[in-house]
Amino acid sequence: MAGKIRTTKKVFVIGIGAGNPDYVTIQAVNALNQVDVFFIIDKGWEKGDLARIRKEICERFIKDPAYRWVEVPDPVRAASDPSYRTDVDAWRDKRGALYRSLISDEMKEGECGAFLVWGDPSLYDGTLPILERILAEGPVVFEYEVIPGISSMQALAARHRIALNRIGEAIQITTGRQLAEGFPNNVDNVVVFLDADMDLRSVPEDIDIYWGAYLGTEDEVLVSGKLKELLTDIEQIRKARKAEKGWIMDTYLLRRTTPGGAP
């Protein structure tokens, strides 16, 4: 592409938001227009929607269509619960080998490549530590730049028209796996990601919930109110939508009904 002069390879890690192309920032658009090759990690047919949205974002915002796509299957990750951290580390090793190969073999010197990260690269995504590991191990040499994006956490709050915190209260960001061990002490507001097993069921009753799935897309679903009154509804919605689409991506905020009180 015209106007791009580099002496080494460069990789962008671009946060593209939670699903709505309107969430893509001007900084991200500027980065997109510097890219020669986009890498898509194919997670299977059920995640085809995510690849499609990535391509639609590029078609919408990139002025010069002289870029290319490289799609590769994602390494299979083990799911043995007792050794979760070990499994994730092993999976990241496999992804690291894949990313190293992509940067080494699919990019020419002076070219720019990009990984388009759902939401924000700094929040529950392994791309950054994987790239750091590749650079530390060598011999592949490249520079990289991180472009922040609008996360599903931000989109959730905006779509429910709420702030994530209330005056003088703490907020915690966690996962369903951690939530299963109990509602955090001394915290009134908890944002939960990656709750594939509905560990939400373990939450005490006196809690409000702001739940959203497929945030920012045409399939978006929002639910809010008393958790004890909505838990069954959320379970049914998740089951039906996952059966229909083959996958589901949801996020929610839990909030003590009585601030500072015991759950």
C-alpha cells in the first residue's frame, strides 16, 4: 500500500469492540489502513459470525483493498478442570508456535500484520503475552502496537444505561470460574466474563443483575432485574440461543441490592 515505509515487520493488535462496527475507534481505523495481512484464527464453524464481522469491519473502514487474509485453525485446548492453568499455558504454547509461524512465513520484511481482537486486547485475551513470549524466545523479530477497543463490559453498561460503579463502592472484574467459589467479599459490583457453565447459579439471592449476550450485534439480548426472579429466564435464553447459533458470548454485572450489606 502506498505511503507505508518500514524496515522491519510490524504487528498490530487491534481491539475492534464488542460486535458493532460503530464501536471501532478512529485509532483502530487508522491502524487498519496500515495493514498488509490480517490473521484470522478459525475457532470452527460455530464462530463463523465472528470472522464475518471482522471482514465486514475491514471492508467498511479500509480505503485501499490491497490487503490479504490468512486463516488458520485454532489449536485445540484441553478442558480438564483440575489443571485449568496448566491447560491454558499448554494451549498458549501451541498458539505461540502458530503465531510465530504466521509472522515468520506470511509476512515479508517491512510488512504490517494484524490480529483483530474481539473487545479489548488487555481484557481476558492472550495475544499480548503470546507475542511477548515469541519475542523473548526469538529468532523472529518484529515490533508491535496495541490499539484498545470497547469491551463487552463497556458495551453492557452502555446498553443498560448504567454506570458500572456507584458512589464510594468498589468494583471487581472476574470470571465464572472464580465466581463459583463465592461472591467476593467487600465488593458491591462484580462484572463477570467467561461463565460458560452458568456459575451464576451459586450467587446469593439478594443481588441485581444486568445481563447481555451477543452485545453490539443484531442478535443482542438484554435482561436486567432481580437475579432470583430472572435466573431461570437467563438459563432458558442461553440454552435456546446457543442451540440456534452454535455459540454464545455473554457478560453480566452483579450488584448488591443493599450496598455494603452482606450478600
